[in-house]
Amino acid sequence: MTASKTELFSEEQSSLAAFAGALAHPARIAIIELLQNRGESTSGEIVQTLPLAQATVSQHIMALRKAGLLNHRDCGKKICYSLNYDQIRQFCHSFQCTLGTTDAPPTPVPSTCCTEENA
Amino acid sequence: MTASKTELFSEEQSSLAAFAGALAHPARIAIIELLQNRGESTSGEIVQTLPLAQATVSQHIMALRKAGLLNHRDCGKKICYSLNYDQIRQFCHSFQCTLGTTDAPPTPVPSTCCTEENA
DNA sequence: AACGTATATCGCCGATGTACGATAAGTCAA
DNA sequence: TTGACTTATCGTACATCGGCGATATACGTT
């Protein structure tokens, strides 16, 4: 991504993009679904569920952690992961606003592109 | 990505991941915000708004188009883009379900990892 | 300490994403 | 047709991702 020229965009734009990036892989979606269903799972259980090597799954988990989507607690030699619903809800709300799916219907729009814009 | 071993995951998981991937760049978030505010914009207007080269912006627009997030209509020599709210709403709903932010509160969960799981 | 288990990290590789200039392809006007 | 304009695509360079085996780290048990 060439560092995405990320400094050229707003904090919120980068933040939303990062959140979306965390969800941008089917394996990570699967992990989220698993945690959604079970409430809590160890890393090992997640590995067993996915058709990927332990190292790869660990990377996906770490990606979700860095995005703030997971809670984890040590539990002896295991680590239990669960969803951080607060973060998730917060991001979802931001997305709803950005995507315009909260209130305000599709906004009809008079469409100016073919009228005044004939410069 | 490596084709992401995408065949190993469900259709819906891949679909959601693709949608998230389309949003996983601040420039694309910025494009969406722009269209959300203006309702409709030409490619040229979008280029002027972003701090990126025309070719790069065109690629981002194409990424959003391929994800089904944009409507476009020819308008003389210009092309007007707008948000495809139907698609967006549909994806948002899927995400709400996957992320568990629709109904069902955070699910307390008895947490079995430290009890029965001591195999 | 030594071992087994659980998880994270490293190193490597091929594939993909991002960025750009240059150029092609299309439309409209003269 | 020529020319100005708008947008998409090509070619290239580089960074990042996604995958894996191997290894390191950390904990609990004996």
C-alpha cells in the first residue's frame, strides 16, 4: 500500500478503513462468527475450526486484536478470546453515519452534473 | 490474499470480507463520504477532492464499483457516480448479524475454557 | 530442571494492493 | 477530422498481505 499515504486523510477516515481492513478476510469473519456463537474461545479452538495452519490463524487473531475487536484474558496456559462489543458497536455506528444508512433516506438529489457543470 | 484460500470459506464469509475490503482504504472512505454529502459526483470532481493522482483515484472508484457500492450513469463526456444504497444497506444488515449488534445483548457467556477444557 | 502444551513470532515466498506517469478510449464541439 | 476534455487502462515500482514451517516464549505439571 505504500503506507497508503495515510497522512493525507483524516483520522476518522483512516480509523474506519482500518476497521474495515480488519474484517477484510473470510478467515477473520469466520473467527468473529465463531466468537459470536460461542461467546468465548481459546486460540486452539479457533485454530481447530479454521482450515488454516496455527501460525496463520494466530496472525489473523492478532490482526483482530490490533483493531481492538477482541478481548482476551489469560487462563492458565490458554488464552480466551471474546468479542469487544463496545468497540464493534462504536465502529458500526460510525459506519452507519458514513454510509448514510442511519436516518435520511437515499437523498433524491437534483443531480447537477449535466446542468451547471458544463464548464 | 493469495486468492485467500477463498474456496475454504463460505460464500457469505467471502462476500462480507469483500465488502469490508472495499472499504479498507481511507481514500475509498473519503469517496463514499463525498458521495454521501453531494449525492452525486463526476469522476473529475472526486479526483479534485482527493490528494491522489487521477489514475489512482480511478482505481479506487473501480474497486468500489466492483464491490457493487456505486451507481454510475453516463452524462455526456462525464460519468456521474452515486452510492448504491440498496447494496450498502444489505451489507450493513449482514454485518450487523455477523457482528452480533442487532438484537441479543453481548451474551454474558458462562465461559467454559478454564473448567471443562482442562484436557 | 525437564517436559508437554499453548500461543506468538520469525523468515521466507508468491500474490495482491497502492501509487504514479503515460497512454488509450470515449464523447462533444468546431 | 481535429482538438479539447473526461475517464479508464497499462506498465512499472514498491509495500503489504496471506500462507506456511520452524522456532521462540510462556505456562503448568511432574
